[in-house]
Amino acid sequence: MAAVLMLGAPVVDAVKADIAERVAKLAADGVTVGLGTILVGDDPASSRYIAMKQKACEELGIASPHVHIPASASQGDLLAAVRRFNEDPGVHAFLVQNPVPAGFDFNEAMQAIDPSKDVDGLHPVNLGLLALGVQGAPRPCTPMGIQALLQYYEVPVGGRHVVVVGRGLTLGRPLSMLLSLKERGANAAVTVVHTGVRDLAPFTRQADILVAAVGVAGIIRPDMVKPGAAVVGGGQSYEGKRALSDVDESVGEVAGWITPRIGGVGPTTVAMLLRNAVDAASPTV
């Protein structure tokens, strides 16, 4: 029996419908949600991501102020842009697009962001609040998007074994914290492994839910997957312009649920980014 294909579109549609309603209510109160973006250099993939986020903002009535910093600029120019957005009351949340060119320090820029405006949920303060299980602070978008996918497709998470392949800041590490929290859509036993582990298969074959997040095309093969498991390809690499998933497409012959090569995790990440922005613009009482 073929695996259930976990397409992101239905999840995105549901999130956007809720966002549109909330944006309209805020607008009626005189508040225009502002989601800022800062792009350093001209990386084609980063430029596409920014354009996709701006298009989504336009569709929903969210302002999207943007700063483009040339690769010839300095770290000081990047930090000045961060300060301007921190101080701008019309910008409720914003991000610095990663990666940045050589000579720039993304971590320094991230730590300079006002944690309450950190739409990516990656500031050390917000990651600390995630570790504590505190509600209300922005949470990392890709992990939340994966959690939303699992919930929408009714993949059991509570009490199940999740194996995350990858320990990166944007996905593997925060996802492991998120899915182990004692709350709805989580409460799992989580194991984190990575490419420094000599043999991944003994770990991955134990997973009820397997998430690949390393950016190595096809690193997860059918013989590494427990039959009937839910398999999420969170990492991506490129062969020319063709996007490749960490999960080989043949895994669909073994898995119970699987994300597509394109149109699974990516769209839900953008949806969660938009939701974080609206949350930041919304009254806390």
C-alpha cells in the first residue's frame, strides 16, 4: 500500500484562512501587520525565498518592508539594518535571511534582533523559552510546520519514537525540543542523530516518525525505514536548479506517510512565519 503523501497545501490553506481573519481584525483596529526582511548579497535561493514571503504577505494584507544589503557592505551595515527594524513600530517581526555571504556574521545579527520581533524563533532567548516549554514566545518555523503536517495527517506523536537526523539550529535541534514537550501534538520520545554517526540505520529503523534534516540528497533509503513509519524530508540540497530531498522517493514504498520532494515542509514553514508575525502584532491581553 502506497504511503499517504503529506502535502503542505491543505495545512497552508487552513493557516492562511485563520491569518486572514486575524489580519482583518487587526486592520479594523488600525494595526497593519508588518513583517520585515533583510537580505545580504544576491544568493539566488535566498532571493527566491524572500520573494515568496513577500508574495504571501501581499496576498494577506501584511506589509513587507525589505532591506537589501550588498555583499560589498559591512557587518556594521547589517547590524544598523537590524537596529532600524528593532526601533520601527510598524515592523512587528522580521528576519535576516540565512545564509549570509562570507565576511558577515549571521549569529551576531540574529542575537541583535529584539526577541519579541524574532519571526524565525531562533534568538537564544526564544530557543531557551522553547526548551522551558513556555507558550507565547515565537517558535522556530520549520519545526512548527512539521508538527502541523503531522497533526493534519493524523500521525500519532504522543508516546511515539521520533528520530531526527540532523542537529542544526533551524530544524533538528529545535524540533527535538518541540516534539518532546508535554503538550498537544508532542510528548514524544525523541532521539537525535547526525552525519557524524557511523551507521544511521540502527537508529532510523526504530523510528515511528523519522525526520531527515541534513541537506544530503537521498540519505534516507527504504532499508533505513520501519515499515509504516511517517517520514519527513526536512533537509534539501540542489542539483543545478533541481531541489532534492534528504529522503529518497523510493522510501514511499515502505513508509506509511511521506512528504513530497517539493510542496511538503517548505510551504508550511512560510505559513508558520506568517503566523508568528501576526502573533507579534496581536495584543497580549
